[in-house]
Amino acid sequence: MTYQTGMEDTAENAATLRRIATQAGIMAGQLAMAVTLANRAFEVITIAEEESRNAQA
């Protein structure tokens, strides 16, 4: 499944997209999510690492 959106290339938008991808991954029972940011940078978000990082914040 692919979700696509457009947004300005800002640090705040990138952080928001990472949070959305992490939540979608959790809800779908995924181990990781692939994200392409507005600046065309490609990232693979490991759900367990993000959950751990968010729990510590």
C-alpha cells in the first residue's frame, strides 16, 4: 500500500511525516516503513526503534 502527499521541505514537516509513518506502521503491524521526504531523501523507519525513541522523549 502506498500513501502519497505533498508538503513544503521543512524540518517540522519531515518530523510530522516520520510520526505519521510510524503510527501507520504500528497500526498495520509492520516492522519498518519506507518514507521519501519532500527533499527526496529516502528513509527506512524501523518501528521498534521509533517506539523506543518516542518512549524516552
